[in-house]
Amino acid sequence: MKGREKVLAYGSWLAVCFFWGTTYLAIRVGLETLPPTLFGGLRFLLAGSVLFAFVRWRGERLPRGREWLNLALVGVLLLGVGNGVVVWAEQWISSGMTALLISTSPFWVVAAERVGRGGERAGASVLLGLLMGFAGMALLVGPELFGAHLDARFLLGVVLLQAGCASWSGGSVFAKRHPTKVAPLMSAAVQMLAGGAALTLVGSARGEWAALDFNARTLGAFLYLVVFGSLVAYTAYTYAIQKLPLSLVSTYSYINPVIAVVLGWLLLGEPLGWRVALGAAVILCGVAVVKGTPPRAEGVGAENAGSGESDGNVPVTAQKVCSAGAD
């Protein structure tokens, strides 16, 4: 790479590390006055509309035939369910702990990959990473789950977050197995529109329009998520993975939770004790083990497993999985 291109590539990677780490805080702030489902739905509808208009202005082709359905399904699984439950869970769980619990997404990818022929298979080191991740989660949530006063809403939030991780991972694997020839930014736009439409429909059915109440603080959080969380960070991510080694770019998944925990502690007064720090370290070490293990495959297509080729939708293997709360 030339000097300017190299600066842009590393700048893009740093933007992803920072902005996707701040989205958890912005979500927490937005929930102060905004109903959760419409909050997520309107965010993705607006971001998707802007991105769609931009890529059409650039002359990118529209999806064709079944590509529409595949991209819409991926958008619903990743953004509608995967990100939607993050917003719901943050009603009861701190932004920092939410980010840490979401960092278990690579573990769910391993599970999703085992479904179907030709999927990546987990070896001993991956299983060790999964056990480390489970141990870290136990450190984080154990006292709340087994304390004298069980917080049912906290428990619901934990369950929702893991369901969101499972949906994100399942959608990622589906995208990998059903590639399209649509440009990456067009794919992102269609996925945002589909996920946003699904959330908006659910929010409308729940009667959330009556509770929609922006003030200066929550409007700022909403626009921040649209501009920096979705448009800027995603565009930066697509550029970074084209110019830098994927092993480097994927380290954002270690950095995002750290940024979220520190910001939640500094700006919202969220707790940051030894248990949170130790649980975070154990989870991230487990993620490192899983992401650093070369994938194996069985059956048809095993010779191509882990080739690192992007399908134009989202990174989808255990080595290339996005955070469910990031986009």
C-alpha cells in the first residue's frame, strides 16, 4: 500500500474499534426516553435509506431475484433480532456488561457452523475457548443469578443477549452459504432496511409510537448511532477488510468491549470492579483462542474451509464475525 492508502486503512480500523465500542453507551442513553423496538427500527431504516441512496447514486446494481430474499433474511436475523435484542437487554443490563456478553458471538458461530454438511468443526482448542468464555460469563452474571435477590429482568436480559448472539451467528452462517454478487455497501443497505422494517413493524404492533419522545440527549444518541454507528463505522469496516489483514481487523472484537466498559464507567457511573475486569479478561481470552484457531471442515467443500473470502455480505466465520451490537 502507498502511504496515503495505508493511513486511510489503519484509520478505518481505528474508527471501527472506537465507534462500534461506543454504540452500547449511545443505546443506553437513547433508552432514557425512546421505546426499544422503534428505537432500533427507525435507526436502521434511516441509516439504510441514506446508504441505499448513496450506492444507487454511485451506480451499484440492485439485488436480483432471490438475492432480495436472502439479503432481507440476513438483515432480519442480524439487525432485526441480533441487534434488536441488544437494545431490549440494555433496559436492564449496563452497557459495559452488555458488550462483554455480546463478545461471546464467536462461540455461537462455532455452534452454527456445525449445522449442515461442510460446516467448520470445532477442535480441542476451540472447545477450550468455549469453556473459557462460559467461565467468564459465569463470573459476570453468577452473583446476580444466585444472589439473595434474583433479578428476573437481569436474567431475561442475559437470555435475550445470548439469543441475539445465536441469531446473529445463524444469519452470518446463512449469508456465507448463500452468497450474492451484490456490492458490499448495497448488501449492507438492504440488510439495514430489512432489519429496520421488521423492528418498526413490531414496535408499531406494540403501540410504541405513543411512547416515542425525543429530547436533546436521546436525539443526539439516535443520530450518533445512525451516522457513526452504522454509516461511518460500517463503511470504514468494509474499507479496512479490503486493505488490511483480516487477523488485524478482527481484533476490533477485543477492543469494543473494553471501550464500552470504560465509557459506561466514566460517563454513566456503571460498576467496574475486579469481578467485571476478571470476567472480561477470561471471555476475551476465550474469544482469542476461538478466533485464533484455524477452522476445519468435514464433507463437501472441506478443502475451501477458512479461505477468508468475503461473500459481499458480512464476515461470517469464527475468525470473521461481527459483534451483534456493533453495526
